[in-house]
Amino acid sequence: MKRLPLRTAFTLIELLVVIAIIAILIGLLLPAVQKVREAAARAKCQNNLKQIGLALHNYEGTNQCFPPAATYPRAPVGFQPFGIHAYLLPFCEQDNLQRLLNLNEPYNSATNAPQAKTRIPFYLCPSEVKDVERRDGAMTYYPLNYGAVMGTWFVFDATTGQSGNAAFPVKYQSRPGETIARGHSVTSLTDGTSNTLGFTEFKAWTPYLRDGGAPAAANAAIPATPADVTAFGGTFKTDSGHTEWVDGYVHQTGITTLFPPGTKVIYATGGANYDIDFTSLRENRVAGALTYVSSTSRSYHVNGVNSLLMDGSVRFITTTIPLATWRALGTINGGEVTADF
């Protein structure tokens, strides 16, 4: 009789050993894959900021000045203007989008509503975990991840028109009907463009306190700790900060250098802790009011944030940067000698 060949098979133990080896290999590979993914996201984020930097310098080349953070008419009080992100559109291949906007109307007018929900890819970090539109009543907005630096703590005085000592001031119209006021010239940045912070990252959907009215006095002391900020109080908004690229208010499109990147400003309410921003009163919402802001630079990158300097270069600034250095980078003419960062 013809003998059938013997057939061998894996034993259960051998199968388990193979599965264990595969699991170990996956465990070794996953961190490497995640690191590669994070490096790619960080590089893409830096490229987005470089595009913003190029747009800023194209704007400056055309207008002999940089744009302001926002332009407010002196009347009516409470007018809600577009801000710097809308002003830059023609200089970053988005001229058609800006043509659809009416910059003389509030950003949330019926005319501007269809455009307010437009997703602008280079205003968004690829690591943003909530890259989705936000609905607010009849309006729909799209978030962003890059904020213009507007000051250290003080941002705007609605009586005098004075603004923070940063690259992008809040401005009143210098003449009736002016859509975009003049921002700073290159020569105004006496600390040097390579030592002056322009844009940096923040997280979309940041919770914040606003419009509590305190502090209300001019030259209010700079808070020493996050707890000093949250003690001022205000109306709590859970998840709408930095969700409107069309909006000129600092809590939507701006940054202050009160605290270093990644600083947690914890506010406890409803049995939960939130890492928040703070605005004493939104700019020009109340006649004669002052605006003080804590809007912290944050990101989903490990240990730091990508930041655009006014010379157009992009740097990754770590969360360990000394506070004095961070604040010095945020001013335009403080006369500080900024160490390597």
C-alpha cells in the first residue's frame, strides 16, 4: 500500500510563542511610528507658520507696515470686527475668499456668514484633535491654531486707543470709513525682527472666562500666578475659544505672553477642572473699558510650541523657556537682550 507522507503542524505552544513575538515587534514599532507621525505633523505645522510669515512680509511690502490685530470704529461701541487672519488672505493665495467678505460689516453679519465657516488649511495644525466647525446660533465658524501676539497682559484701552506693546496692536480707525488701520512698521520693531514674536500656537476649543470687568484700573499689576488670573472671574465658556478665524477679538485669534507656553491655568467649576484663557472685557465692548488678557500658547506637540518670529523664521520653543525670555520676545521695543531660546 502507498504510504501517505506524515504531516506536521504547529503546536499550541509554538503558536503562542509566534503571537507573543509579533506582539513584541508591534510594541517596538508603534512608538517609532508615532514619533515619525509627530515629526511629520510638527514639520507641517512649521510650514503653515512659514506661509503666514510670508503673507505678513508680502503685506508689509505692499503697505509699508504690518497689519494690526483688529481695527475698531470709534462708534458704535460693540462693533465686532474682522481681525488679522482675514486681512492676510490676499497675501496667501486666498484673495477670492476675502473678496466674498465685507470687512466693513461685523464678521458675524448675514453677508459674512457663508464665508465664516470656511476651513483654511494653513490656519490649522495637523495635530489639532478637534478640526471641526463650530455652530453658534445662526452662525457657523471654523477654528484655527495660530494666534497673533497682542501683548503681555494689557491689550487695549477703549478710552485712549492704546494697545499692548506687541507686534500686532489693536487699533481704532484713524479716519472715518477706514477698514484696516496701519499696524507697526519694520522700524518700529526696535528689538529686531529676529527677537520679536509674531505668531504662535494655541489649541482650538479652549475654555475661557470673559467679561467680568476686573481688573478695571489702568496699569493693573501683572498677575504672578495662574490662580491670580482665575480669581478675577467672569462668564465661563466651556469650549469656544480659538474657534473663529474671522473674529478680531484676542480670545479668538490672539495670544498674550503672560505665561510661558504650555502653562496650565486651571479653573474649577461644576466638579471639573479646565485649562482656560481669560479676558477681563472684550475689546471695545464697553465704552472706556480696559482689556487685560491671559491667552496662553499651547499645542499638541511634545514639550513645546512652534512659533513665528517677525523676520519670517519659525522656531520650536520649549515649555521650559524662562518667563523673562518669553515676555521679552513678546514685546517690540523693550530693549531686552534676548538670550538663545
